Amino acid sequence: MDLNLHQGHGNSRLQQAEALLEGASIVVCMGDRLTLASFGMAMPIWPRLLAAVTTADEALACVREHKPDLFFATEDLEQGYGISLVREVERIHAPTRTLLFLRRENPLVVNESLEAGADGVMFISSIGSNRGDFLKALKRTSEGGIYYPDAVRDMARETAASDREALQLIEELSERELDVLRSLTAGQTNREIAEELFISGETVKSHVSAIIGKLGVRDRTQAAIFAIRHGGDLIPSMV
């Protein structure tokens, strides 16, 4: 695959990434040292990078010390497992937004990543493609939303057992709560949801809290994952 790194829109993408990362702090954990060095030295990342490590223990120590805004990881590490690492990062510092790059493209790995609570999941094979997954993931996760592209969503649904009870929980939400849940699965922030549905930010928060309680999940990310896996036709693909 020719990544065509000299495309004319390269500067535009760089500027977008710079704007999205303004003021952010970053920790990165990747098992491949060449990939880690290349990612860490990328122009938008380097000035904001607090640590670039290759093992789960190092990454957790850095998260505890620095409490970064963003955490990037691959599933393959020199020591440990990236998906389990993301789960631990979510546990020890929930405000950190986690973005996971997957080399393996299969439904079991995808579902494992979602269940770990990763705020963004994308395939390494999509890097350099015209889909712009990395910038989209960066935008959504840095703003507090989630990013699961359609390829990830489709695989998540493949292994979701038919669960009438789970679907019924979603069906029992009010029409407005369903609207908010659909917006959550699209990665929208509270502000974006409020603007789209013409309601106040406080009303959005109230609906999100009600959705979390009714679905029996721990947070808005898990509510979105629940809906993606079990929502069927009620939850559309991401635009």
C-alpha cells in the first residue's frame, strides 16, 4: 500500500491534528519500537508527549504519575497486553481518553476492545487510507466522545448473541432517550447533542444519566457499546 505521504492535503491534516491536540498531554504504549518512535516523533504528538513506553507496567506507572488527557496503545506490547492495559487505564484514571490501534481484525478482538472500555478503536490497516480514521478518532475522543468506525461496529455486532432482554431494555427507553443514545453511539458530545436536539446541556446530562441507569451500565461509553452491540435497527451505522 502506498501511503502517499506527500499528498497536497498533508499540511491541512497536520493543522487539524495540531488544533485538536492543543493543550493536551499524551502517553503512548506500543510494542513495536519503530512504530512507537515514529508515532512519538510525529509533529502533532511530540510537543505534548509525556512518555512513550513498550510495556504495560511502564504505561500504568506513567498514567498514575502524569494523568494524561490522551492514551494511545496497540494491542501488542513487549510485556503485557494492550487491551487489558486499556481496561486498567480506564480503571485507575477514567478521565484519560483511550485510543486503541488493532492489528488483528476479527470480531473477538473488537469486542474485547469495546468491553475494555476503549474510547476509540481503529484498525492499523486504516492508517493512510482516505477514510481519515485517525483524525476522526482524535476529534471524537479528545472532545469526550467515542469513535468506533463502521468496520469496528459491524464486527462487534457479528459476535453479539441475540439478546432479546438487552434489546428490550433499549426499546423501553423514551423516544428522547433513544435520540440521545443514538447521538452517543455517533460519538457526539453533550454540547453537540444539545444543539442537534434543541435541548439544554443539563437536559442532555439528565437523559444520559437515565440511559445509564436503565441499561445498567457504568458510563456513557458503555451505554454506547451496549447499544451498538444489541440495538439492532434502532441504532444506525455511524455517518
